[in-house]
Amino acid sequence: MNEESTVVCRCEEITLKEIQGTIEKFNCSSREVKLRTRAGMGSCGGRTCRSTIDRLVEQMGGPVISNEVPLSYRPPVRPVSFGILGGAKE
Amino acid sequence: MNSMRVEHHPVLGDLENQKEIKIYFDGQEYTAHEGDTIASALLASGIRTLRLHEDKATPRGIYCNIGHCFECRVRVNGKNTVRACLTPVENHMQIESGTPLSASFIKGGTL
């Protein structure tokens, strides 16, 4: 499997190689992978890559999914424009 | 040429002729049927690339087609982030595809 061209996070286009490299280098939790590589921060809200990131972290000896919610759902659950937040009509 | 439109469906039968309307994608005129979504109308005219990734400039188009993933976001009549897969087409709709914004490796890229 070619890690270089395997995209884990579609929205931000983060490859498997980048994520594995980040986990190896910083031995971090999936939340930290998200903060460091933006994987999981895309417009789909992590729907596509969330579980893959969790499993990758688990596989590479990162902190096993403890009670701490690894990649919690952050508002807004759907992307929303500042215009609408500012009260513009839909 | 509606290359991709399913005219004769084995189960649903033949496509009844809906009203044809004009839509514009990046300045080019295409015909669409009323009741199409932007994504299906463009796909029927053979267009699959709806935008280029804002950062990596790779071609992007329909992915989930049910409004979850925002891969099909286009700019419609000046309004950004409109989901092509959910938005029905209207006559003389101006649709613009997404263009790359900036190269993140210039401002530091991933750690």
C-alpha cells in the first residue's frame, strides 16, 4: 500500500504517510493528530476519517481510546457561513 | 449532448421530457432539466469536476451526493458554499467552480 498516495482525510487531503509520521514523531493521541495535521477538521466534520485516525493511533501504540472522547464533535455540526450567523436571511 | 443522462431506465421506464432550462457553469452555457440538482445537471452534461481543492488544487466533485460531505460546494449567483448535490437548478443560474486559494506549504504546512 503506497502510504504517500493514500488519502485518509479527504477534506483536508492529509495522506496516511503524514498521519503515521506525526503519530510516530510525537506519539500523540488522535486529538493531537487532528491539531497537528488538520486531519478531521475538514468540512465533513471528521465523518470520513475519524475512525481511521482513531484506529491508526491505536495501532501505533498511541493512548488506547480511553474514556476521554478522542475526536469529539465540535460545533457547528454542519458548516455554517458567518453571513447566516450574522443574521443574513438563508 | 446529454451523454450521461439515463433516458431509458430498466425499472423506472423512459424519462418523461421535463422542461429544459439554461444554466451557466464558469461562463459556459449548458442545458438542464427542471428538477435536476446542479450536480446531476452538470453530470448529465459530462462535467464531474465541480471545484479544485482550496489548498492542494486537486479536482473534486460529487462524493456523498446527500449533502453531508460538502465536496460538491460551488458558488451560485454570488453565494458561496452552495451544495450542488442538494440545490435544484433554476433558469439562468450562474454557477462558478471553486478555485485553489493558497498553498499552505507557503505558510508553514503541516507539522
